[in-house]
Amino acid sequence: MKQLAVNGGIPVRTEPFPEWPIRDEHERKAVQNVLKSGKWGYPKWEYVPRFEHHFAVYHDAKFGICFNSGTSALMGALWAAGVQAGDEVILPAYTFIATAGAVILLGALPVFADIESTTFHLDARSVDEHITPRTTAVIAVHIGGRAADMSRLRSVCEFRRLALIEDAAQAWGAEWQSKRVGALGDAGIFSFQSSKNITSGEGGIVITDDEKLAQYCRSFCNCGRLEDKPQYKHYYIGGNYRLSELQAAILSAQFEKYPNQLRIRQKNAAYLNAELAKIQGIVPINVDENVTSNAYHLFLIRYKKDYFNGVSKNRIIHALQAEGIPAHPGYTLPVYKQPVFVERLFGARGKQDIAHPDYGNLHLSETENACSDEGIWLTQNILLGAENDMQDIVEAFKKIKNNIHELSEAKNAAPG
Ligand SMILES: Cc1ncc(COP(=O)(O)O)c(C=O)c1O
């Protein structure tokens, strides 16, 4: 009789993992306060400036500017750092499309560098190799909530006089060498979109220690206005990318829950790191003493199929899901392999004029390996489970490994 649930065996578990977002009376009361006050957004706002302040302080930064999404925050941070149309911006391709999309939306050119095989983070050596006289900025993505190697990236950027922007969309509370991410470079952005560790449905923020950069960001976010100037005078190009009071009220309530949730995720992740590492072929992302806090938006796993009879990542994920573990394949395409980049269709009705690199012929081996073969994700809500939930995850991996012949036998019968 077959053992694996994917082949009709009994699954390791059938109960769901914690649902997301977690919300209670605090969110409800905060939203009611705003509704009653009639102050729902700029220029009558209280929650937004208060949240900006609290968030910046929490992340060891001097300034915070809320935006209506992580994408618009990234556009604001890049623009405020001086990125202009035609400039080149270096970034990883193992990221969400928005990291590159923000660059394109400013008329600049994304230049993709490779990632480190052990962390899935931007590789400073590859960044160095991609710098040209047109490069003006580098975007470090703290993928999964674990800080990228900011020491090496910062020294490359300082030496080459490039702006360093952190895409910390997934990295609330993450630290590099005991300092929270976001203002380790020139500026950093966070996202409050639905899946994120703190959410208001949509939203984002830029943080920075640079007062001038903060002023540019605020102006970009607020239709090119300047504070203390007349409402209908516009000094820079910008848009309405503002967050509403209703969103900031929800964020304030979510923020209170965060330190405790972060602790639970970290405790569970430590257990998974220790137990999964005992299974040959399952490699949690490199533990590094410089990463003094990991936000664990994702628990990232490197799957080595050679230890699993060559069974593909997709087939393993399917088997895990059947065992009741909602494992996720993550980004299955590097950003440069997305149709929009292969075809370079950056204008709605055809190609843009700017000569973009031939993304379709680009190959970054570690990035492609992470996408197609190795990267398996467990999302942050899973890490909010109880100890026995984590034991089930380990159990499911072990069960699949012990019965791997059931999947390799089936290899010829179904596409992997
Ligand atoms: C790495 C990364 N960068 C940027 C973004 C964009 O954030 P948003 O969806 O809030 O625009 C996201 C989130 O979805 C992300 O995961």
C-alpha cells in the first residue's frame, strides 16, 4: 500500500495553519475612531504622521514617509535618491516584479545581477561586475525577511558612489549586525500589502536618515508639494501616493501585535532550521551571525533533488501539499524571464524607445537554480503555528524522503 498522501495514503495533517491577517478589537476600534472623526486622509491626519514616527523609530531611522504601496514607496525612494530616466539600476531577479517595475516606471533601466547560492540574496561581487558609467543605484532586496549582506553591498556602493536602496518589503524587524534594516543604505521601503507581516490591505513606507531625501520623498508622494507651502503650488513632479487614515489606523493596531508575532516566528523557525537540516537534501537558508534578527516573512528552503532520487521541486511541493503542508514554489521565473521583460513591452501599446538590454537572452545561473530547482517557501502565517504544527512540517518532509521511491516511480507516469 502506498504511504504518501499524494498517492492515497493518510496525510500527516488535515487541520489548517493560522489564517492571516490576525485581527481583533484593536483594529476595529482604531477604524471606528477614524470613521467617527471624519478625518479620513490628508491634510486632516493624525494616524499617518504618528505611525510614520513610530515606524521610523522602530527601524532605527530618523524619517518615515507613508505611501499607498511598497511599489510607489520604491519609486519615491529611487526618485528621491536621484535616479532619472535612462539611468541603470542594479537589482536581483529573485524578487517580486515590483522591484524592477518601479525602476521601469521611472524610465530607468533594471540591470539584473546574480544572487548568492546559499542565501538567495544579491551577490555584491555580481553587482560590481554589472556597474557601468550609467549606473546610479543598487537595490538590495531582503528576501523572505532576512537581511542581505549590507556590509559588502554598502562598501561596493560607497566605493562606486552609488545610491543603495533597500527593498525591505518583506523585512519588518529584520537586522543586520544588530541594526534594523531600512536605513542601512540611503533609504529603504516596506510594504503593508495583504500577505505582509503587518498589513493594512495595501500600503508602504520609505524610511531614511537623510533629511533631504525624506523631503523629496514626501513631495513625490504628495503631488510635488512642499510642506508649509501653499496647497496648490507644486515644486516637483509627483503623484498622489498617500496612505489614508483608515489604513494607518489598522497599521497602528497591527504594529502593537508585531513584536510578539516576530518572537513566535523566530522560535518556530529556529526549530525548523535545526530539524530540517537533519534531512539530507533539505537545506535551510544559511544562518549568518550578522543576521541578528530575521523577520521570517518566508521560511526559505533549498531543496536538493539529488538527495531525493532526482524528483523535481514541483513534485515535492505537490506531495507536501497533499500531506497538509501548504508549501509554495515561490518565484518560479527570474524577473527577466517574465513575459514583459522578454518582450520588453514596457509601454501599453508597444515597445518603449529606450534601448533596454536583451533580457530574453540573459542567464544568471544561481537565480535560475533558485527559481526552477531549489527554492521552496513556507509563508509567515505558517510560522505562527504551535510547536506540534512545526513537528508536522518536519514529519511531512521525513515521510516524503522515506518514501521517495513512490514519487520517483511515478516520474515516468506524470509530468514533473
Ligand atoms: C520584495 C518586494 N518588493 C516590492 C513589493 C511591492 O510591494 P506592494 O505590493 O505593496 O506594492 C513586494 C510586495 O508585494 C515585495 O515582496
